[in-house]
Amino acid sequence: MKIWLIDSNIERLAELEQLLHDCPFYRCVQVPQAIYNKPPAGLDMIFLTLPAAEKWNPNFRSREAQILSTSADEQKKGFPPVIVTGVNLQPNDPKDPLSQVRIVLETAIGAARAYNLENGYRIQNFGFWLMDLTRGVKIGELAQLLHAF
């Protein structure tokens, strides 16, 4: 599975790409604007925050990703067949941004891997909006964290 890191800021993407040059399972993807309802083409799955995934009626779950299918009409408009959302922190989880991003990545990537096992490895390209992974986290810190996956 290849993880796409999506953003509109070419400088941030270039910095991240340089830091992840030795990790072939990451791809930095530039889009004209980072807009949740306009993901880049070619994704099989994308992570969306709960507010961004509201139209699919996700459930509120602690430390558990929810995988939801998109409709054929939504796919014609550019959405991948599957979204993953609902990764909420538990009250006793660390409060620092880097730990919280680690939890989100672990939970979402774990859900995608489980989905692949259950469905015959259908998810090959899994996207994350960089803006969801860098709130309070520097690009260098994110790169170090991504090396662990």
C-alpha cells in the first residue's frame, strides 16, 4: 500500500519528499487547493476527519477507524471508493500534537491494512491531507513519525 500525502503547498511537499526520499511507500501529491471534497484522482481510500466525513454519517468511536463506502455518483465526482474516518482520541491519550497524529496514523493505516486482508488487497493508494497531519506538528517531526510505519 502506498500512502499519499496531499497538499497544495509545493514547498512543504518538497521538504517532506526530501525527508522521505528513502521510503518508497510514500508519495507527495500536489493539488491546486487542499479541499476535502476534491481529492486527487487515483486514490482507493482517503482519510477524512469526522467533520469532513459528515455527509457519510460516521459514528463517534474512540480509537477506532470507521471505513465507509462512497457512492458511484461520488466516485464520478472524484472521491475514492472508500473513506476512513472516526479516529477519536480517548480521554487518557496524550495531548501533544505529535502523539495524537501518531495515534491517527496507527489507527487509520491499521484499518486500511485490515480492510485489505478482509477484501483481497483492494487498497493500493491511501491518501491523507497533509493539513490533518501537521496541526502543531513540524514537517521534520512528521517525517520521523512516518519512517516508523
